[in-house]
Amino acid sequence: MNSGADLSPPVRGRGDELLALYIHWPFCVSKCPYCDFNSHVREGVDVAQWQAALLVDMAHEAALLPGRELGSIFFGGGTPSLMPPALVQSLIEQAARHWRFSDDIEITLEANPSSVESARFADLALAGVNRVSLGLQALDDDVLAFLGRAHSVTEALAALAIAQDRFARVSFDLIYARPGQSLADWERELTRALGFGTGHLSLYQLTIEPGTRFETLVRRGDLVPADDDHSADLFDLTRQITAGAGVPAYEISNHACIGEQSRHNLTYWRYGDYAGIGPGAHGRRGAMATERHRKPENFLSAIVRNGNGLSVERPLDPETQAMEALLMGLRLAEGLDLERVAARAGVPQSALIDDAAAQRLTRIGLLERDGARITVTPQGMPVLDAILADLVAIEPAATA
Amino acid sequence: MTELKHIRNFSIIAHIDHGKSTLADRLIQQTGGLTEREMSAQVLDNMDIEKERGITIKAQTVRLNYTAKDGQLYELNLMDTPGHVDFAYEVSRSLAACEGALLVVDAAQGVEAQTLANVYQSIEHDHEIVPVINKIDLPAAEPEKVRKEIEDIIGIDASEAVLASAKSGIGIADILEQIVLKIPPPKGDRDAPLEAMLVDSWYDPYLGVVILVRVVNGVIKKGQNIKFMAGGTEHLVDRVGCMRPKIETLPELAAGEIGFITAQIKDISQTRVGDTITTVKNPAAAPLPGFKEVQPVVFCGLFPVDANDFDKLRDSISKLRLNDASFSFEMESSAALGFGFRCGFLGLLHLEIIQERLTREYDLDLITTAPSVVYKIQLTHGNGELELHNPADMPDPTKIDEIQEPWIEAVIYCPDEYLGSILKLCQDRRGIQKNLTYVGGRAQVTYELPLNEVVFDFYDRLKSISRGYASFDYYQIGYREGDLVKMSIMVNAEPVDALSMIVHRGTAESRGRGMCERLKDLIPRHLFKIPIQAAIGGKVIARETIAAMRKDVTAKCYGGDISRKKKLLDKQKEGKKRMREYGSVSIPQEAFIAALRMGEE
């Protein structure tokens, strides 16, 4: 399978960096009203067929990314906790044949905190998973029902306890800035959540995404999202409380104790290489952007037809790479090194950002510059998209 | 050749929507000018905008052949005149070409102000008026009430008014018969030297400039060398004809007749409405009376939203001007809007029409600056007089001795329940009441008003407070001194030249406050707070603040899908292109237009 090595495109100077592998499992029991991820509800999934397909897809990427050291694997979805542990195991084992694993490889699986799924945690741990990310979403049964989640708070907390017992590292998600949620409500809920003692938390503000049920409700006036000022207050409060608890934000919505950051997600934000397999998965192989067929059936037929699930494989010009690196990197509290971004993309450093805008943003306290390193300040984070529109000098025309 | 006694020249006077165009179409159809198949609704209104708005911008004529009950064949020339006060001079020339008019009044709505203005003009030209009460088949029709209105308000005998429905074809034959019976034939001498009045002209891509003429004396024919007496240019006539409404070439047009000529003219500005056409060889002793140079009254700047469209804008404006010599333009540059044109118009409707045609026919996105009138400024120390077309060019106040502004006399006609709020509107706009009369539940009020108060948003306000029932007409009555100042708008301490305007000192503060409040809603939040101020000279008279943006971030960005994030950025950047930067504030182009449409609710 590694015979394709000679044909692989040059991966400029990145060969030494750790590679990340994303595996998408597209199936859910039901679709949540806020979710716009690539998830599908299907009766009866042919596990053997999917196992074969994902293995073929992985081999395709492996042939194009030979000799790399794998730093992380992430099973995302959909609901990957619905995957039989044996399937997870075979995928991990196959990855180990393609790539060398780094000593402290992080293998994360997204899981629903239900009793059915927590019963599999022991087997998943045996299969090699060493980190789970649980979709708790809220600590209130009414809210869980509103969010379309199948689990109750009691059930979720039981699952959380099992996860903390079985896995070295555990994270969970909460959705806040929900309709009608006050600062005091959220403070109570978040404080309770921090008490569970996980080293990582993903705290997302509810976003009304196009094409979701919530969007329909908003359009009909049946759902009123939190206004910007209140959302901003909630965002500030979140940062304050998590920092006080020793789990500060290291990204817009992600919080971790020292050393507990998601290594896999950091690869995206630091714009490293990642192979993405399975329906709808995105990947970056050096300058090459990849996308898989989103619909499960189309993905399977592409595997049969082409020996991979690719729907898009497009080289990115240096400007686009630089732009992507900026969009992703400035989400991080650590900021980014413009010199590194310029060197990796192959564009002059001066072409990256609008200096006048940078000065203006620095003056009003939204940005910090220290030599080639630029960092969006905590004040700037809640308005990052507007900052990027001002700051990024690369024009859309160049990215077409 | 038709004998004078068998010619009738007439126009149709009607308020918008009272059915003028439909009636014209019916007359053409009934006399066989067009077959049923060829009739497209409202044949005479050529332009899309004319069709949509039901208004006529260019004069049109059509020649009808009608055999009357006396057995004689008559040549009827129907002149379709522009229907709006902006084109009052053009209207007066069209009327001068006729001996009579059909007065069309809607049987449900009755007489409107615009009808009044036009019918009085027609009467001033000694026209015989044939009243037609149209739309009599509407459920709300009250023909008897309308008949009385015509008699009471206009003061003409309406006892023989034709009851008609142009839409259903009722009364058309009666109308044709009354035209022949009541409207006098034209006078004129075909053996005298040529005197033909230039009624209107337009540019045709195949024929060049087509000139609509009324021959008063003499004969015009192909091969003649003609001369424009006011314009001074000479041309060779290469085609003479009439519209039926299709073009028909004729051997000649003689005294009393209406038709068109072409004379290999490319530049429409050579053909001035009202000019007298005569022959080079045997010229008339004196031009016909009534010629006037047309002067633009309202000015505004037109700028392309996308600076790259400047050349396209210039080409489009030049093309429009080919067909409309009354519209003027010169290049202008604005600190923030870049390059564009300062354009002059006959009035607000004219402005709107040009703007709409540029947007629609030439696919241009435009920013329009505040409309302004022409001020006359006397400079101090005998430095002469200055005509100010653009508030940006206002001299320093210390150099100004006196500013004069144009005034109008406005006639407003409305159901009397709205009178109170209309009077208040006129008072607020510095109006001076001249007259107020009531006729049958309707009020007619005459005000003198400064034009600058009218170009602002007077018409919109009038429509809204009267729910569309008030009608409004005006004409200019000259210049008067005014206590006028330049009000600047500053966004984040930067003056926005496109929003500066000249206002009366007494209304400056409320105008400034309204503008600041409006802009506060129109300019999106930025990353920093933005003060908005209105100022006269260095003195701030109103201020508002736009709070800084507090939240704009994509909460979830992983799974490695960067494309959505990138699309968002592209969209934001694309959006910025449609904005104008003042200091570091991006103002959406809609804000410029909307800011000037200030409600006062």
C-alpha cells in the first residue's frame, strides 16, 4: 500500500511535523435541531462494508503521506460512539501499520453520554481510545429536551463518571447563550460543570446555523436567540470563571488545564497536516486540500469506483494557504508567528496583514504584536470575525 | 395635402392613472392606426419607465384619419404631452402646437391638482377643452359629481362631457366626433416663409435625431436647407413624415400640421425645444414666441458604488444625454466617493428617472448624494456672484455677503381631512400660505415654498400624511434671500462630503438631529465606538454615538472544514467593497440614500 510514495506531492518542510488523522462516522440516531454537521439517520448500517470502505480510504491517504509520525486520531461524527468497538480497533490498528505513532499519541472519540454508549467505554479504551469528548450540552433536563438530546442529566453524569474511570483524558461540551439564559443561570451551570474535574471543556455559544430546525424556528419567530450584547456578557463571564478555575480558554470555545489541550484540534488551528477520511471529511496534505463525498451512499460508491472517497482534491495557492493559517491561528490564545505562516505558505510576510488595520486594532486593545507574533487579546476574541475582516490583507479574488 | 379645415390638433390632459394612455390607444385602434394584434398596451409610452409609472417623459404624436358623421375625412393629430411639472416647459411647447385638448377625469377620483395645472395652461393657450369623464364603469364612479367638479373647479361647461370607459371602449366614437365638432382647425399660411416649432426631439439609433414639429406657416419637405433660429445651426432635411404610430414618410408637412423631420443631426443638444425652424433661403422675419433655454433646477452627485465602474458610468450618462438634452452633467470628485458626476435635472422626478434608467438599463450601482438646488451667492468686497450647485463648493461664510435660494409656488389639492397636517408640513418647510379654498370636500391650498425644502423629502412626506390622496404641483417664482448655512456631517470626526447640505439656520438643528439619528441606525457597529455629529462651521449642533461591536465570532471551527470560515471572510470583504471608508468607518451605500429620506414620525 505504501508503493505510492514516489508519486506523493512534495510536502514542504512539514514532513517532520506530527500528522493528525480524522475519521468521520456520519450516522446518528436522530438529528439535533441545532446541528449542521454531516450527520445522517439510517436504518441498519452494514458495519463490514463501512469497515472495508474506511480502511481503503485510509490507505489512499497513507500512500500520499508516507513516513509521517501520527500525533493524533480523532473519531468524529455523526455519533462515533455508535461504532462497534471492534471497528474502532481495526481502524486504529490499520493506522498504526501505515504510520509510526508518537509515544503519547492522542486518540479521541466523540461520544453521547447515554447508558447504551457508556457500556462500550471499556471496550473502546481497550481498542486504543485514550480520550473521549462527551456531548453533555447542558445540565438541565428541559434544556436537553429543547436541544433534542436523547439523554437525561442523570444519565449523562453517570456516563461521565464511567468515562473518567476508563479514559486517561475526558472532555465534554456545553452549549450556552441559549434563549432566555441569564448570566446567573450560566454561572451556576458552568461552576457545577467545572466541579466534575475534567481537564478540558468545550463551551459553545448556541449558533443558529442555516438549514437547521432552529433556523426555521427563528425565522418563524418561535425562537429568539440571545442578542449580541448579552452573548458578549456571557462570553466574558465564561472566560473569567474558567480562568479562575484553572481551565482557561486556549481557543475561542475551548478551555483546558495546562497540557490538556486537544492536540488533534491544535493541528487544525496551527494549520498542520491532517488526513481526513470518511464521508464529508476535510483534509490538508501540504498545499493540497481534500474533501470526501458527504452523503454516505455517494461515499461508498466512490470508494468502489476510485479506491478513495474524495470529492475534491485541490491545490491551494500560497495566498490561500496563508489566509487559512491566519483564520485558524488567530483563534488561539497563543496567537501565531507571521514569519512561520509566511515561510510555510511561501508568501512575503508583508502580504499577510494590513499594517494600518493592525495598528488601529492594537491601539484599541484588540490585538497585540510582539515582533512577528500577533495575538488577538481576550477583548478581541468575541469580535474575532470582524477583526479578521479588517486585518487579513489577502483579497478574496486571490483565494478563488 | 390636407386642407386646414380638415385638421385637428389636440392633446390629452389627465392625472396619472386617469387613463390617458389607454384612451390614446383606443383612439388609435378605433381609427385603424393599428390592428388588434399590433396593439401592445399603451403604445405611446415607449420607455419601460413610462409604461411602469404611467407617465410620459417625451412628447409623442400620432396621426389618426377619421371619417366624421358629416362624411368628411379628418386628419387628427394627437399630441401626448409629458405629464409632470418637471417638464412644464416641454408641456407648454406641446400645448402651443395644439388648438384643443381632451380633459380626461377619472369618474371615481375627480379633479386632481396636476390636472388643474395642465388644464389652466391649456386654457392659457386658448384651447378648446373637451371634457371626458373616464372609467364610468367602475363601481365607485360618480360621473355627475365629477361633472359638477369640472364646472365648479375648472370653470368650463361640462354639460356635454363624454361619459367614457377607455378600457371597455365606451364613448370612443363620441370623443372622436366632439374633437371634430368642438376643436377649431389650425390657422396658417402655406405660402408664407417656413415657421415650424420644435416641439420635442429624441435620438434614434437608425435615424439620428428625430424632431417633432408643428408647422405654423409655410411648408417643410425633404431636400430643404433649414435653420434653427435660436440654435443657429443649419441642416439638410432628409426625411419628413408622421407617426401612425408607425413611421410613415410624407412628401411634406404644411402649415397647421404636426409631424416629424430628420436632418442628419447627431447631437440632440442642437435641437432645443421651442426653437423655430425656418429655411435658409427664405427665412421667417422673426422666431415664434415662447422660446426658453431649459435650465436644470435640481442637482446631485452620482457616483459608481464600485470605483471601477466610472468609465461605464460616463458612457451610460453620455448615452442618456443623447436623448435628453435637459439633463446636464460634469465630472466631480469627492474625497470619499471618488470620481463621479454632478448632474443637473429639471426636477426630482427627472432625477429619479435618470437614476433609475442608469441602474436599470445600464446595470450600474450608484450612490446618489443629497439633492441640492442652485443657490446664488453674492460675494463680499464686490467679488461678484456665484452659482452654487454643490454644497461642497460653498465658500467660507466670511466671504459671503448674501445667499439667495429659489422659491416655488405650490398648489396642493387634497381631501380636507388631511388639510391640517398638510398645512403643518408646509409651515415646517418655511412655507408662506397664499390661498386656501374648499370645493366639495376638497381643499386647494397654495403656498410659496423654498425649493430646497421641497427637494429634500417633501413629496414623500406629503404622500404619506395624505395616504396618497394629496396631489401637488409647482412652478418656480424666482430667487429670494435666505439665512442659509452649510451643515456638515462628521462620522468619527471625519466630514462626509456626500452628506453635507445647505439648510436654513432655523431648521438646521432638527435636520441635523434627524440625520444623526438616522445614520446611527444605518451604519453598522464597528470594532470601536463611532461619534456622529452634525456641525455648522465648527459648532456641533447634534450628536449620536454608535456603540462598539461586542460580538462577531464563529463559535465552532473544527473538523478541519476551513472553507466555510473562508467564505464568511470573503463575504465580509465583498461587503466592504460596497461601503465607503470615511476615516476608518465603513458606511454602506444604502446609508447615503436612506439618510436623506428622513421621516419625521
